[in-house]
Amino acid sequence: MKRLLNMSRTLGLAVMAALVGSVFTSCDKDSDAEGRPYYTKFVDINVIHCERVGGVLMIDYTVANKLDSRIEVELFSPSVSDNGGGSYTDAMGVVSIAFGDNEYYHSATAHINAKDTIVGHAKVKEFDPNDKSSSVKLKLSVGITGETLADKPFEQGKIPVIDRRVKEQGVQTNDTCLVYRVTSCTAVDNDVELNFSIVNETGMTLTDFGMGYAYGGEAECYDRQGNNYESSIRFDGGEWYHLAATDRFAAGSTVSGTILVKDVRPSTTEISVNIGVSAKNYIFADDHVRFLAIPIAK
């Protein structure tokens, strides 16, 4: 009988210990062994989109405030790795982050209202030039103003990479909100005139929109044989120059442009152009648009 009571007491203590342990475990899931909270006590972060645009990778994520009060969040030290062996960090100068439509830097800070959610972005330049990767992992350090957090960065891996880029005989846009179309590409004497249109689908009027020198870089023109050519550009029938610009590019409107590629070899059947693009009041995903292997009509 005494042995049975002892066994019952031991079993009861074991159950109690298990319950206490489970309580402590559940209470400590947002803190380290020293009681310092993890960022997960304050915010939830989730990647919602990951896509290649031109020569960059764009990753969009949400940051949700879990508290009933307003907080200030800082994200910093962003890094990305891909499943093809590539690694990209802010220290390398190729990864930057931003909240909303703000400038991209090595860190980003935002106030988030109680129970509210905001959207952040990570941009990776010079991403996977050999097109070997199909997924990535994003890592971000997180800070909460007024809190001493445990050292636990946000990490999300196996993020699928969407790649809808044009890679041959078409236009590889620098931003999904700019729609380019080649209207003609014709040999004129020894030159080639590449005519195109751009539709502004950003939802806003772009100010000081331009292409070429001072707008991200002069045009690089080349053919499949590796020959390089000089060029000029103009918008809407204006003067030929090493850049073209318009003060206002209204939302939903179209700008027409022409790139004049000079002294092209008679045997050349296709032409490619890589040229800078920028606007004063809008940050494009990539700063270059690429016209790739456009057939020349002769």
C-alpha cells in the first residue's frame, strides 16, 4: 500500500513537472534563456512575393505589429542566398531594403500602428547572372525601439523565384509597371532605327523621366558577333542626343522613342541595346532596360 502511494505521488509529481515545464516552454517561446525577447514577440514577418526584374531580384514581405500599441521597427543587415550557390549581402553593396516607396538603403525603419501591417522590400543587384537558381533564403536582423532583443534574425528559406523576363527578341523591362513594346527596327542606310513605346502603369505621373546619359547610363549597343556601336536617342521625334527626357510622363499615357544605332555592319541581322532609365519621383526595380536581339528589317 505504501509503495502504491509512493508510486502515485511520484506520478503526480511527474505530471505536475510536465505541466509546469510546458507552461514555462510556452511562456518562453518569445524569449531566450536570459529572458531577452525575440523579435517574434512584437512582429510577424512573411515573404509574399519574389521575382526577377531585369538584372535584379525583388523580394516583398509584410511586417505585422502583434501589439496593441504603436511600435518602431528597424530592419538591417539584409542578406540573400540562392540554391545555386550565390550569396549576396549589404556589405557587398548589392542588397538593400526599404519600406513602402522610400529609398533603398542597408537598413529601413518604420512606425507601425497597433495591429497594423506594412510592406517592405529587398532588392538584390547583380543577382544570379548565370540563371542557375530557382529559390532563395532571405535573412534580416530586427530591432524594436526601446527593447533589448535576443540575437535572432528573421530567416525564411526556399522562397520560389518567379522569372517572367523576356530573354530573346524582345524587351526585358526594368520595372513591371513600365510596359515597353518595339514598334519597328529598320536599317536606314548604314544605321538602324529602333522605335519603341513605353506605357506608364505606375499609377502616378512620373516627373523628369528619361533614358540614357544622366538617367542611369548611356546606351550600350551590340550585336551577336560582339561588335559594339555608338548611338543617339530621342523621344517623340525630338532632337538626337545621348539622352532623352520628358518633364511629365502621366499615368496611363504613352511615350514613343527611337534609338539610332550608328554604322552597323551590313551582315548584322539583330541588335541589342542596354540603356539606363530613371525618374525623379519613382524608384524603378532596375535602372536599365534591355532590348534583346531585336531583328532588323532591311
